[in-house]
Amino acid sequence: MIRRRPAFTLLELLTVIAILTLLIGILLPALSRARSHAKAHACLSNLKGIGSAFEIYLNENEDVFPPVRLDKVTPTAETHFVNEYGRRMPRWQWFLETDLGPVIDPLFFRRTGGEFGDEGLRSGGKEGLTMSVDLFRCPTLMEDDFTLDVRDGAYGYNYQYLGNTRRDRNESRWDNFPVRRHRIRTPGATVLAADSRGAGVRHGKHSFTLDPPRLAIEENAMRFGPVVGDDDPPFDGDYLPVSMDAETASAVTYSPVEARHKNLANVLFVDSHAEAMSLKDLGYELSGGDGPGRVPRGTPLPIHDPEEGTYTASNHLWNGQNTDRIAAEHKPSTPDPEP
């Protein structure tokens, strides 16, 4: 007599499949959230490490904040500044000491001899731009063009208030450099560096500069953020079209904080603490998505001084004072409550 082996019925098999599908549907979002949280935490840890590097620099340089980019030793000098590694016109990252040495391995250029800048292409990336220190990598930025690019990478510097080496209206002086630490009255409430967007509504060009919410005139600044000309459009394809109106162009040729961690941004402060914050809490005025341009809702809008009308943008967490008199004067009035 042939004995039949016990087996699942079709109904039982379908029930098991349904249960597994339900469990996967429940677990996958949780795993995705956990992965995003881990990346945000790693990014925050990187910023704390950068804060330690800033602290070392300040202690070794008479409490003077580093320049955003040192074009020349003095505004009127005839030759460009070249650092000890042969880097011409170094950006702020080059001035920070790390356990792994300079932000870009200069060995390739030492072999070829002479100074180097952003040029120098070879297999594996842009040699003059690609950093070799993972401290400056945000795990959320996955594109090779951005992950360790010294110009277009993860983090920007509050240069306007801490180290603006662009010329102001007086061509014989820097706009706001050198700045000494004692001028910062509220170090725990003054942005030092943060996740930076660069030009483009998505992550774009020249994110090593970090523009505040209000493009202030206190320091006679002549320009802000990325410099984009007609022959150098910052975006196409997935970004906004090159042909755009003035409002849209103003919003994208601007380098605000980028809230790339579940609508939060990691921010490093002058006292070396770091935390996740919203763009609104950082003082930015956000697009409602209903203007004449194609600026997406929630995009930080640059506010230029003097500004007609009212706005909510404030530099109180940027200027070292934890207050912004000019912004307060333009704050929208609150309607009187109805009797």
C-alpha cells in the first residue's frame, strides 16, 4: 500500500505567501528609515569631526577663522596664493588639519611638479578637485560628482560672516576677513558649517559656499553664493531649464543649507556642537510654490537687502549676535485678534 506524504494545500500555500508579503511590506519601510537615520547620524558625526578640525585651526592661528578661499595674500597682490602642498587658491577645507593629512592627496602633483588648481583630469576623477578624506563625505550624497568634490561636495562654510575673502566695495580690502573668534557673541547659536546645496534646486555647483537666509549688506558684500554666467548654466535635465525668469534664476544661483535628511539638515555651530535642524528654524524664507517662477514649494528663497515689503528670513543664527535687527524691521505684522 502506497502512503502519501503530507503536503501543503493550495489554500495554505497562498496564506503563507500572503503573510510573508504583509511582513515584507511592514519591514521594508522600517529598514529604509533605519538606513536613512544611520546615514544622517554618520553625516552628523562627520560635521563634529570637522568642528574639531576648525578648533585646531583656530587655536593655531590666533583665533582667526579660515578664509572661504584665499585667492591672494592681500586683495592687491599680483600673484595667487599657493599653500604648502602646491594648491593654488585653496578653499576653506585645505586650512583644516585632519588625522589623514591634506584634504586632497598632493602626491600626484608633487610627482609632476609645480602648483595645481582645479584642473588635472585623469582616470578616477578630477584630481585637483577630489578630496581623499572621508570626513568631508555625506553618505546621503551618492553621486560620484558630489561625494568628495572640494567644490561641489557635501558641506558649506558660513563664509559671509566668518571668512569672506571676496572683495567688497573697496577693492583694497576683503569683504569680511580676517574674523576673530572673540567677535562671535553667541558661539552656540552661530552656524559654522552645514549640509550645503550649491546652485540648483537639487544639489548643485559650488556648495563649498553656504549662503545665509538674508543676503546681508552689513559687510559691503558685492555678491553671494555661486557665480553663474550666461555661458555656465548651473543645471539642465533633472534641474530647472536654462531659460528661466528672474525669480527662478535668483533662487537657484544661491547656495543655502540643504535639508537632505528627511527634511532636516545637519548643522555645525561655532562652539563645535552639531544638530539636525529644519530650514525654517535656520531662518530661511521658503517658497510657497505659487510664484510666477518654477521654484518648487519649500525651496529657500534668497532675500536681498534692502528688501521692499516684508519677509520672514533672518540671520540671527548666522551673524554671531543671535539677533537680526534688519530682519525684525521687515517681519510681517501679526494681525490684531478679532474682538
